[in-house]
Amino acid sequence: MQELITIPSLPASLAAETQKKLRSIVDDIKHISETVFADNVAEDKDHACHSQIKSDNQTPYPGISRLTPSLYLCGAAAVVPAHLDKLGVSCVVNVAPELPDTPLSSVSNPLYLRINAQDRAGVNLAAHFDEVADLIEEVRLSGGSSLVHCVAGVSRSATLCLAYLIKYGGMSLREAYTHVQSIRPQVRPNSGFFQQLRQYEQQLRGSCSVEMIYFASLDKEIPDILEPEYRAMEDFYQRYRSSLKKR
């Protein structure tokens, strides 16, 4: 490392004690400067590492989120056959029965699975967890990639991706949700799907990492992992209502 501060030559006329004090001060300044420089280098490396991780999960196509090297999540509007070809998608799972069939590439001719499940808390999406997770894993092992979509890429398709990460990604439900939400912040499985994911985690891992808690203002149970978001929204609406009353 290039020296940051050069100790100046001290006049011989200065007393030995004075020279010693000056050298001590200069040494202290040099030490502080080196420490700051090292911290900045470490911070730059850490920032670069986080940026690399973030960029690894981005695709050049808006709306398509890369959850793993072989798994993509999106809403229906983002599905463009040419884009899927460039991403190497060889399997498409459509979880939106209210929409027409997904437009597929005639070039790559991907596998296609259509799941009949509405985005309602009472729908048994768990009946498809193993089917979809096993298919995604088979595609990965064959060297391909899968894309799962519903209407918005928020609830149904996100739930199936979470189930896959629990079964084959070595993650707990809490870890899987945190991972997916860090890449695609809008993901929000409905409360019924969260309950089904909890049961799936219990079945596969023997424990639950997410608890359901009662949220009084909604008069219903929510996953504890979502409580901070609900609290923030509740605080916002309370402040908004208070401001209206003061007008």
C-alpha cells in the first residue's frame, strides 16, 4: 500500500524531547489515516459484493425476477416468448386459470403446466406443491430453467416458488420468503397460502419458522413475518385519518 503520510525531516536544532513528541504526533496521524483507508477499502469491497449479489438476481427484462439460477418468477404481462428464449426458460408454469394460455416460444417449445387455482385463501394450492416443486427440480437437473407466473407474480406463483425453495432449496419458510422478498418486494401470498406453506414446512422439516398472529385492526391472523409491514400501514392510515379530522 502506498504510504499515506511521509514523516518530515526534523531540524537537528530541535531538542530530542521535542523531536520525540512531533514524531509521536505524526505516527498517530499516519495510523489514523491508514485505518480510515483500510475501512474505506473494506466498505467498497462489501458494497461491491452486495451489488454483485443484487445484479445476479436481476434480468434485463422488466417484471421477471430471478430467484435462483434456474427459477424465474413474474406476472403474466412480463411473459414474452423472445425474452424467455434468451433466458433459457425450458418450462413454464401458469397459475392463472382466469387468463388465456401463456404465449410460448415455437423455437424452444418449453414444457407447459397449467394450474387451476384462484387467488383465494380457501383454495387448496398445497395440492400442487409437490407436483410443481418436483417439476422445477427435474428441469434444473436436466440443465434447464423454469418460469412460474400468475396474474401479478405476487401470491399464487410466489407461493409455489416458496414451496420449491423449502423442498429443494434447503431453506425454511422464513428464509425462503426473506430471500424472495429481497428480490421481488411485492410478493405477498394470501394468509391461506401462508398457512399451507407452514404446514408444508412442518411436513418436510418437522418445524415451523413462521407463526400466525392475531392482528386486531384486521380482525384476522397474519404471518408474523408480515407484521412490520402491516404495522407500518396501520400507522400511516391512523396519521392520515387524524390529519383529515384536523381539517
